[in-house]
Amino acid sequence: MLELIKRRPLREFFILTFGLSWLGWVPTALWGKQVLTFPWVVPFLLGGFGPSLAGVIQLYRTRTREERGQFWRRLVSFKSISPAWYLAIFLSFPLLLAAAVGLHLLLGGAVPPLDGLKAVGEQPVMLVGLVVSGILTGPLSEELGWRGFALDELLEHRTPLAAGLITAPIWWAWHLPLFWTAGTSQSEYWMTGSLFWVFLVQTFPLSVLLTLSAVKNQRSILAPVLAHFAFNTALSLAHPLPERVIVINAVLLSVAAVGLVRFSSPGGFASRENQEQAPGDKHHG
């Protein structure tokens, strides 16, 4: 079994990811239970860690001790991310969302209620819970898999751009049970109909942007963790948003992804030679 996994580590990663997550998600969705009620919240939260858990399992099954150490250093090293990228990570998504709201207003739309932002303003202590839950659910629970183990495997034979585009539909499909699970943000997308497909479209530029944040910072895993957190937090604070704002935001994300891919380096993001590798990494050297 170990030899089989070593020959097909990426395929096994995806099987493990879907198995670990959907084992708890699918029954919850089929039985129509609210995910925030006990005990349904337990499999819901554990399922969210499927990608990172699968990535760590595969890491210890298929990598040497030195490579495993390098993986964890890429997760905790703040120095591997340049100052310019810190600014890009924490400012890009809020600014794009603000621009989407601005365009919505110019088109005659009403001012969004921004209930999330108002709640934090009234009770600032809520920001602590938002940060802790925002880092754990999504960024840390997923990125050790998607932009950690899986990206490492894809970069063996693919360009960073191809890696981001390949991951996107799989990442979207992984979310599918959540669209039919009461209490999730994805269920709100499903109820509107058209936003179900916007979520799919939005996944492609987001996957590319998170991949770009990794490969341009010595293949940092911390960079996409922080970027994922910034994206989720911006949406949480702005919630609820009109459908048109979400659509415009997806378009702006796509424009930003195309622009950064085009101008990220002289050779472009589509070149394997332009990957910034982690110091001392031999697996992809």
C-alpha cells in the first residue's frame, strides 16, 4: 500500500481529502440538519480539515524526514514572505470588495447593510473570535493540502498557472455537500441559483491568486493561509451582500488574477523556470 501511494501520491491525496470531508458532510446535508447545532457541528468542523489532514498524511507517507521538516518551515516562516506581498495579501481582497460595492452603488444599487462590520463595531471583542475561527476554518484546515502537498506535487510536472487552474474545479467540487447543508455560506449561494455558478467561476481566479502567493514567496504555505484568511474575513465582515456585488467581486478577482499572472515576472507565471523555491528544498530542485 505504501509503495502504491508513493507512485500515486496526488491521486491518493484527493481521494483522502474527499473521503475525510464528505464522510461527515454528506449525511448532514442529506438529513437537512443545521450545522451549528450539536452534534452536527462536530462532523462539519472535522470535515473542513479534510484537505490539510490528507496533506499531512501523504506528507508523512511519501516524503523524507528532511522534506517534512522543510514543509513545516514553509508553514511557519514569516520571513519567506516579502513586505510587498504582505501588503498585497491583506489589502487586495478588501479593496476589491470595496470596489465591487462602489460599482454596485454607481449602478443604482442600495447601500449593503454590512451587518458583520456593524456587529464588530458594536462589540470589538468579536474580532478576536472572527480572527481565530477565520484562521482555523478554511486557511489552516485546507491550505496544508491544496497549496501545500497538492501544489508541491503539481509543480513537479506543471507550471504554477496550470497548477492553480487544475486545483480550482477540484477545490470547488470538494465544497459541493455544503451547498445543501443548512447554515453554511454555500447554502446561501445555492438558494439564489445563479450564485452557485458564480462560486465556481470565482474559485478559478482565487485558486490562481493563492498559488501565486505561494510560488512567489519561496513556495510559502503561510502566504496562501494568510491570503485565504484575508479573503474569507473580508466577505464575513461585509456579509450580507447583494447578489450583484458578489458577481462584480468575482469579475474583479478574475481581472486581478489575469493582471498579476501577466505581470508577476518577466517570464510570466506560466513558466516553470520562474518558480521561487524554498531554500534547501530537494524534492522540487
